[in-house]
Amino acid sequence: MGILPVKKKCYNYYIRSSLCCQTSEEERRKNRLGTAFTSTSLLTADGIGSTTRKSNMTDCDVIVVGAGISGLSAAKWLVENGISVIVLEARDRVGGRTLTKRDPKVGYVDIGGAYVGPTQDRILRMAKELGVETYSIRQDADILLYSNRRRIRFGFCDAPQQNLIKDMDINHINSLIDKMGEEIPNEAPWKAPNADAWDTMSFQTFLEKNCWTRSGQNHFNYFVNINTAGDAYETSLLGLLWYVKQCGGTKRIDSTKNGAQERKFKGGSQQISERLAQKLGDSVVITNSPVVGINQEAKDYVLLYTLKGREYKFIHYEEKNWMEDEYAGGCYTTVYAPGFFTRYGKVLREPIGKLHFAGTETATRWSGYMDGAVEAGERAAREILCKMDKITEDKIWLPEPPSKDVVAEPMEKTFFEEYTPSISGLLKIMTFSTFVGLASFVFMQYKIFTIEF
């Protein structure tokens, strides 16, 4: 998603969201769509800022590229602060990586971003403002797992196969991930004390060094697959540690109740973008054509970019391969490869000239989620307002008050999680106990022998 602040005089003949010469809504709509096509063509061939446009196109302060949650959140914030905005979207719909499939026979299903939970306060605030309610995910049904031609049935919150040694291994790695994550700043993971060492190592290598059991390693491979749609071997240890930390830790990101998967939106998550677009009105333009070039000459401010993608399935079988989506290129979010954060992390949110970046990947909390998309869009909008001298720099990053409707409870550790040793710790205890026992036995035998002698 991109925001493009510009000098109004450069857009006197460029984009107009409503035309005073039009007499009907249908004509205005057709003209708006036609303008969008022309504008995108201009971006491709001549770049933004050309003064050869028709005189029926209005000027604007900011162009937002991408009508997903992040782009529309940015546009909303700007409009509410008196800034004129045009939103350009390459698809024929709004929503980005949120997509709700509606069917009169079965209702609706999200095949993009779907889940929301406690501490995701920005998206919850946005949904409440737009009149979109949430509902809790069912946890009373059993799950069937088919593996190696076997069917395993287990409870919603239970592990498929109970194994004390494996559970000890998993508990140890979870604790290690959370403990290491405490050293990582949310806003700048590359500044962590061990950033260089952790960023050169893949999460797979970390598992091979610290996870004793094959089943434990498999568990964390699934953990990475489920939470990032990537693989452990291609994910930086630093990137994974940061990703989990900024979502609240292993329990928060992995849990349903009181966690990231606690709720969904009634009617589907795409409603957030649809209602934002309705709220913005003529500020939103569906283009069906991507912006592929920007000429920054003769303008004061410029753009934001957002990435799009994600896949989901449900009872009435629907699927979407987000890898085939031309404008998303994958889902759910970016996988940070070894070396990325320490080399490029510091410029992730840094503007390039007048081009400002948003999108959930640039968030510092719940990055990769809908909540991160709202944070990133609103932050990028405030960057623009700061450059326009509308706000001071200390107002760019604003805290979000906790939701009063979806209250977060502390993630308490169980007795097992708190006090169970790692496998290596258990072996050390067993070795020490064996040594002490053997020494005691030898000592007692020596005493008995001495007394008898």
C-alpha cells in the first residue's frame, strides 16, 4: 500500500473523485473509473506529476495505492484530518488479503485473513466503529488428524499424541523462544544484543541444536508453517523470535481462547475494508490496473505500499491459492530470511523520497495480522501529516488503549510449563542423582566394610 502526498498544483488536471459537470451518480461512477484507468496508465508511462491530463480531473493531497485494510486505514485517518485522498486499487474489489466468499446456500466464509483476538486493539476499535461484531470460535468439537494412514481423534485444545518426552522438549523450546524474544525491541529487532548471530542462523538450525526429539522438531516446523506459511529452514531465527514476541509470545500466538485465534468477524473480515470504502465515499477508486511506476519530480510528498495474501479453507470447501494472486504473491505475510533484518530492517519503514510505506509487514505489533495493517496504515498517514506540518513528530507513533469489549487476560503458565525441566536438564539431574546415589552407596559400603574389619 502506498501514500502519495503531492503538490496540488501538479494535479490540477490529473485525478478528480467527483465531477461537477456530471448530472447522475452512474455518470460520475463511470467517469471516476475511467479516470482511474487513465491515471494508472499515466503512472506507468509518464509518471505521476504530468501536467498533460484533462481538465476534468481534480487535484488531491495524497494518493494511496492499495485498498486493503492498511491503505484504507491510512486514507480514513488522512480524510478525518482534512486531507484530500485518492485510493488506487489494482483489483476489482477492496480488501487486499481479506476476502470473504459469499454463497446464499451456505452463507459466507473467509478465504483470506480471518482471525482476531485479545490485544489486537486497533482492528477491534476499527471494527466497532464500523459496526462489525465478532464471535468466539467453537472449541467444543474434536479434531481428526490423518497421518501415516492413521486417524487420530483428539480434543480441540489437546495435543494429537501425548508423549511426556516430546512435551518436555516442546515446553523447553517455547520457553526459550519467549526468553530470547525478551531481548528484541519490537520496533527495531536488528538492535537486539545478539541480532547478528541470530539473524545468520535459520530457525531450522536452531531446532537441530536445541530440540532433542524428532517429534518436537516436527511440532515447531508445523508452528512455523501455521503462523507464517513459511518453512523453518528459510526463516531467520531473529525473524521468527521477533515475530512471536511482537504477537505476545508463544502462548498468545498459538492459542484460541485468549489468543490470536479467539474470534472472527460476523459476516466476514472483508467487511472492514468494504465499510471503510463506503465511509470514504468518492475518495476510493477501484482501478483494475496496478500502479507500476512513480515519478517523484515536482511533488512534495508521495506513497505507501501494502502487500496482500493469505489462504483459508472451511466446511463448504472453498480455496484460494494466494501464490497465484498477481498482487499478493503469497500469504500470510513476509517470511524474513536469514540476514534480512540486520541488512535491511532499518529501512523497512524509511520513506524513499516522497514514498512512504505501510502494510502489515511494517507494523511493530501483530505484524502479519489485520491489527498490524491498521497500525501501519495509521502510522504512515501520520508521517504524511507530519511532513505537511499538521502534527509534530512525536505524534507519529501513538499508543492504542486496550479494547473494553475483548479483554485480554494474562497468559498464565501451568505448573508443568513453569517447572518441567528440558530434556538436557533432566539428563543432568539424572546424571547428578545417579552420581550422588552411587557415591552414597560406595561410601556406605566403605563404612560397613570398615566397621566389620
